[in-house]
Amino acid sequence: MNTKITVKGMTCNHCKMNVEKAALRLDFVKKAVVNLKKSELALVMDEIDGALDRVKEAVKEAGYAPV
């Protein structure tokens, strides 16, 4: 499954790295790439129930605001 989510609060490469790491800690996330200019997190992940909500929660716990 490929999807993108908007993430507010990212301003630099450190933020980018934190968000990507937060998503990749979830075993079903295969790839996570942040585009700072668009405030987007692009994901490649397995299709499982509640996957997107779990990614958003991980990003939120890292200190950022997923939309």
C-alpha cells in the first residue's frame, strides 16, 4: 500500500529524520520518506487494519502533528 500523509511541525532535516524513524519503527512500514517542502510523509507499507492510524500515532508521539 502506498499513501501520503501531511505532517505539520517539520522545519529541518532533523525533523525529517525523526518522522521517518518514527514510521519505520513499525514493522509493517517498508519505506518512509519525508518531503519537507510539501510537509508530506510518503509511505510504503503492508495493508493491515489500522495501519494508517498507527503511523499517525507514532508520528504524534515523535512530537509532530499528522493530519
